[in-house]
Amino acid sequence: MSPPPNSKPRVGLFVTCLVDLMRPSVGFAAVKLLEDAGCIVEAPVQTCCGQPAYNSGDRGTTRDLAMRLIDTFHGFDYVVAPSGSCAGMIKAHYPELFEEDPNWRAKADALAAKTFELTSFLVDVLGVTSVEATFDGAVTYHDSCSGLRELGLKSQPRRLLASVEGLTLVEMNDSDVCCGFGGTFAVKYSDISGAIVDAKAKNIEAAQAPTLLAGDLGCLMNMAGKLSRDGKPVQVRHVAEVLAGMTEEPPIGAARAEASSKGRS
């Protein structure tokens, strides 16, 4: 379903669990970007997309959560998430949950067709080529697995970042290699996860950019934790915060007092 010509698209913002609980500033940044692009944005009462249950093999719970989400967002022109992982869950995996139920399969297909990750929606659907934001310094970018491999996210965030005044993008080696998070993977296979994020942290450091960006909060928290444990001064942010010019919040993993002290130095 597409909005009528010359009307503002009505967008349902799928906030995601991690944004809601750990980094609400990402949600506010997403709202600003969407409204600046001419959308009417609403964030209805919502639950998890079911990805943790899905990754753990609990298809029953996943279907229950999917059905609730399908009902919640059925009236919107589009559904947008500041997360390639959650958007990928809805687009790539919801339809297969209902292969034996034609009614719910049709509803899942309809939701999948109108669901997009934030930067993809801005660039690929709305045709946004630039944002009104400034950022003083160099950044490097991590391509999260689900967004890259399930949704084809690669050029979209970079295209928008290129329009941010004062920002320089420095590509790291293996930017498209996993950070080791993978949701429940990091819990089930902690040793493997630790080795992967160790390699990722070395590539981040080698890029010599003061700030690391990505589009998935789980990946960002994982990499921020590793960098912090290693005593590395790299600041970690969600790409939406920089694109929206909303970087007042401390970087991910930094205490408010610490961030304020660095800002005064």
C-alpha cells in the first residue's frame, strides 16, 4: 500500500527493544529524520519483533509476537525501524513463519513489503540525498550482518553521511565482517564471539577515526563494550544520531559525567 499522491506518508516507527530500553535517543533521531523528510510519524504501543525467540528455535512464541506486530502496524503506509536486524526479521522471516496459514501469510507478506530499515527508507523510498546536520571529525562505519546480507544495506548510510557537514568517513578493513554479537549467538558461543569482536576492535582502532558508527544498536553495544574494556578512546554512536544532528547524549557506554568532562577539555 502506498500513500495517495501529494500526501504525506504515514509511517509507523518500530522503535525496537534495545532502542526503547537502552538508547531512546536513537528513536528520537529517527523521528526527526523521518519528519524532516516529510513523513507523519507515529510510534504505537508495540512489543518485540520476536527475533530472540526465533534465534532460539521457539517458533510458537515468535509467531505470537509476529501476529501482534502485524496487527499493530497494519494501518500504516510504511513501517520503519532504526535497525537492519529487526527490519530483516520482519521482511525475511515473518512470511516463512506462516507458510501453513494462508490468511496470516498474506498479512505477513503485506507487512514485509512495507517495512524498511531507516537509511534504506530515506534513500531508496523517499529519495533523500542529504540531511541538515553537522559533525566535526572523522568516523568509521561497521556494516551490520542482517542489514547488509538480508536487506542490501551498504551505500545508503554512506550516501547520507556524505552530506553531513564537517564529517569525514574513513573506511575500516573488513567493515562488512561480523562484530561477533549475533544476539543469542554471543551468549551461546561466547568464546567465538569474543574472538570475532577482538578482530573487529583491531580494525576499528587501525582506521584511526575517533568515532564508530553503525545502524544496529546490538552491534554497537557489543563493539563499545570491547573498546571500553581495552581502554580505547573511540566514541560509539548510532548513525541516526549523527544524521539527525542529535549528538548531545553521551556516546554508547560513556557515563554522563565522563562525556561532560571530555566536552570541556
